Amino acid sequence: MGIVKISEQLHEEIREASTVMARSINAQAEFWIKVGMLAEFYPDLTYAQLTRKLLTSEELPLATLKTEAAQQQEAC
């Protein structure tokens, strides 16, 4: 686990959202990070589609890309 520095304003927004969504502050931040990552990988998907993908996949796309890159390096 690492430490991520964010602005006080963003921390306050995460805190407020976590209360509404009944998540811990860390869980809310992690959720937003994952949704943001998926949005970058799949810019054509809606929020509902992104969250569905998040709920149904065992790992995020970055993990899949790392695995594929490692397999390609081993093949060389």
C-alpha cells in the first residue's frame, strides 16, 4: 500500500461522497480511481457500463496489459 497526496479540496469531496455512498474514504477514493482508469481505457462506455465492467471483471485492464506485455517479452 502506498500514500497518494491529494489536495485538501479533493479529500473533502471524497469524504462527503463516502458518507453519501456509505463507503470509507479510502474505498470511495479507490472506487473513483478504478472508474477513472476504466474511463481512460474505454472512453466510449457510459458510467453504468463502466461500473458493470468493474463489478464483473476480476482485474482491471492494466493488469491484463501487464500480463500480455510480460508474455510478449518471454516470447522474445
